[in-house]
Amino acid sequence: MAEGGFTPRLPGNVRKRQIVQRTLALIAEEGIQGATMARIAEAVGISEPSLYSHFASRQEILVSALDLVYERVKDITRAATDPDALERLRQMGRYHSMLVAKEDPQYLFPLFEFVAAPPSTGLREALGTRQMMPLEHVAATVDLAKQQGTISEDVDSMELAGMIIGCSWAEGVAHLMGIAGKWDADVWARMLDLLLASVSTGNKAIHCE
């Protein structure tokens, strides 16, 4: 907010981004229930009616904030670039551990707030749809590892992807519960290695991209 209590007029796309970012910050601090329209407007420095010139409803703002969380999830998949698909899966695990350890305010706590959001928010379907993106990406990476000969061909790719993502969710829960000191990033890396070892052929990757 500018000096004297005046909030400068911003281009519509810039203001929308600001609203979404402030909403996500509120969710990280106060939870979904704390991100009311009144508090969002106050955080942005505009009137509550002005919010409706950018978003049709609170749910629309929350869904946009959810998309911002999943930008971090996309960062995890983008961070894995090794030609060896099996190593890419390990890279995803390491990058996820880094995000969890640094307590990125746009990732861990807001993600679990969305998971636990009441049905009245209408967010469950939106969350489920977006969660399919990392699941399918990991499954595609497993498929590539199978093509490269490092993961057994009879492995169900979606099933293995679900197990890998399940490990990452468990890591997040452990951190939120305050027991990350007992199960640190090295522990989760070893757990992922054990999971991958159970499906690995032990062969060197044959690069076929």
C-alpha cells in the first residue's frame, strides 16, 4: 500500500497475481479457514468488493492459489533432467526433500491445508485433478526407465508412481509433525532407493530418447 493509505492501481493481471500470492501467504499462516474474502482484501490493500472485479468467488481465488502450489510441484519434476530415468526419480526425491527442508511458504503447509479443506470449499475435485499431473509424470518416467532397461518391464508404472509419491507425502507429514529430525532427507533418500532397488533390473540405462 502506498503512502497515505492509497493502494496504487495495478494492471489487472498483476493485481490478480498479487491477490493469489497474498491468499497463499494467508493460507500458510492461518489455514484455509483464515483466508476469508475480508482478510484477503485487507492483505492486498483493496476493498472486498474490488476482489470481485478480478475473481467471481472465494473458491476461484482458492483454486488459483492451489495452482500456485502446484507450480512448486512442477518444479520438482522439472528439476529431474538426468538422461538415466532411474536417476531422474532419485532427483525428484532429492528436490522434494529440499523444498520440505526449507519450509517453502508456497508449498508444504498450504498443500496439506488444501488436502484437509472442508467439502464446503469445493476444492477436493480441483486438488485431485491437479494431483494427477505429478502422478502421470512420475509414471511416464518409470515407463522410460523400463524402455532403458533399468526397471523391470512387468512393473505397473502407475502403481510404482503412486508408491514414490506416497513416500514424498509421508516425508511432508513427518515434517509437519515435527519429527523430521528423526527422519531426515537422508532417510527418505534411502527409502526411495530401497523402493527402486525392488523393481530395478540392475542394468545400465540404454538411452533411447
